[in-house]
Amino acid sequence: MAFSTGKRPKWLVSLSRLIAVLLVVCCAYWGIKIYRQSQQHHGQFSHLSGEIFHTYYSIKYDRTANYQAAIDSVFSTFSHSLNPFDSTSLIAYINRHEAGPADSMLLRVWAASRRIAEASGGSYDVTCSPLINAWGFGFSDSDTISAKVLDSLRSFVGYNRVRATRDSLIKEDPRMKIDFSSISKGYCSDLVGEYLHAQGAEHYMVDLGGEVAFRGLNPQGKPWRIGVSKPIDDPTGLMQELELIISLDMPQGGLATSGNYRNYKMIEGKKYAHTINPLTGYPIQTDVLSATIIAPSCMMADGLATACMTKTSQEIPAFLAQFEGVEYMLILGGEGQSYRSIMSPGFSRLVVPKE
């Protein structure tokens, strides 16, 4: 067989590119749609990026191997377990029935969410989904909101009415709905990080739509850095301006931010925040505009950040003191468009001085 050393014909180059694109699409589609993937190398580090679960992801790790296919599989496995928008997932099955099978991922997230619920006094509750849906913030909508409707929905809301066994979740009332969206995206970041560590990666950052799992150092041999956005009233999320930058100077952990200032509904001219109080059925708005949490895992950071939105700034320090290794920054609303921030001593130590 003869091999040509000249340039390939243009039609062959175009065909090769088309085949490459088709291969990426076929490999990427694994029960969930994954868009715009890429891999870059920075020395011994690789960078994977793309979109999943209607948000972006950025994954950096200290290996040159391309783990894209394996990470796609992690996303797919996670979705089959915990994605309420996936009708074939385990949580969707449980939501349609009184009980259903639960794998180790679902049970792990359930245990963490229950711990946060108990520590919050019930203001954080993953069975709040019927109320969230009623206000139009969940995975289904209700057309009518009234005190009578909300009281009816509250009759089948309550984390203490769900029981976990070794391999299943059982609801007291089949009408109950469970939604782990307030904690599961952080868990998905942890899962990707755990996979990378199992492959030998000692340094990585997994950023899944702002839920960040990290370990070790960045490609420059320094602690990973991440910015915290200002509380700009923009429901599209397109306006981004940094409040400050922090250096994640610790062996490993997770970071997440939750806020009411972008996700809200206008009903009859009044703004309603997306955080719903399961104890009353109504949206809750405290003096806290956003909460940024650093915790031993991104799952806990994610859940605790959401739970902080149900508390006042005076209540949060005592609430978070129930969890080890947690640091926080709160952005608090003031008069008009003004705001101020407060942070724990440990968080303050991580802030990068402005140049």
C-alpha cells in the first residue's frame, strides 16, 4: 500500500472533520444531552469543558489522559439516580409511587439532606417540591396559588415522613414529591472529583454551574482561586461582576453559592423569591441576599448554602456551627440597592487582597 506525503484533498479533510464531529456527538449522548465539549492541556494538567444539566462545566486535573467518556458516564449514572427531570430516574419513579428503589448515590444524598433539615429546624426540606412547584420554581407548575391550596399541599410535605431502608425510600403519602436539586448538583461535582482521584489525580477543580469540588493545587502550584459574584438583580444570570476572589488554601473541599436575587417570580406586580418556607408554604425573604459556603464536600456546601437562604444573618452562625469545617460569606441587603458582606474568620483569611 502506498502512503502519500502530500496534502490531503479538501473533500477528504471536510469528510474527516464531519466524521470527528459525529463521533463526538455519538459518544457524548449518553441518555442526557452534553454540548460543546473540549479538552486542553496546560503542562501536566488537562481541562475539559462543556454543558450539562442546562449549565456549564469546567474540569481541570493533573493528568494528560482524556477522561471525557468516563465523566460523561458519571453524569449519566447520576442523572439516572437523582435527576427529577429524567422520567426514567430512580427519584422520578419514587415521586410517582409510594416507594421505590434507591441506589447508594440517592441514599447518600438523602442522608445529607436529612441532616441539614434536622439542623435547620425544618426550614430546609427536600420534600418541599409540591410547594415549590405551586409557585412555579420547580419541575412542574401550578396555575393557582391561594392559602387554601398551600395549606392542602403542606399536608404532604415533611422530610420526617420519608423513611430510608438499605435499598429504598418509602413515603408516608404517595402524593409526596422529593427534589434534591438544592444539594445534588454539588454531589455530582463530588462524584467527578472522586472519579478523578481514583484515577490518580491529586490536584483538580470541578466546577459544575458554580458548585465547585476541589483538591490540591492549580497548574501554577498555588491554591485554586475562585470569584464570588456581586448580587446583581438579573434573572438571566448573564450579568456577572465579582465581589471578591478567594484562594482555596486547604487540601480539599467544596464551595457553593445560593441567592434569591436572580431567581424570582413577578406575580401581580410583586416579586417572590424562589426559596420557599416549607413550614408556611410561602416564599421567604430574609436580609440574606446570597450565601457562599466552603465545606468538606461540595454536596454539603450546596445544601448548606440553600439552607442559609431560609435563615436570617443572625441565625446563620449558630446553624452552621453544627457542621465541622464550614466557612461562610453572606451578602446582606440594605436600603435601596446597597448591600454589605459579613464572613466567618476562616473565610476572611482566604480573601485575596485587591491589587
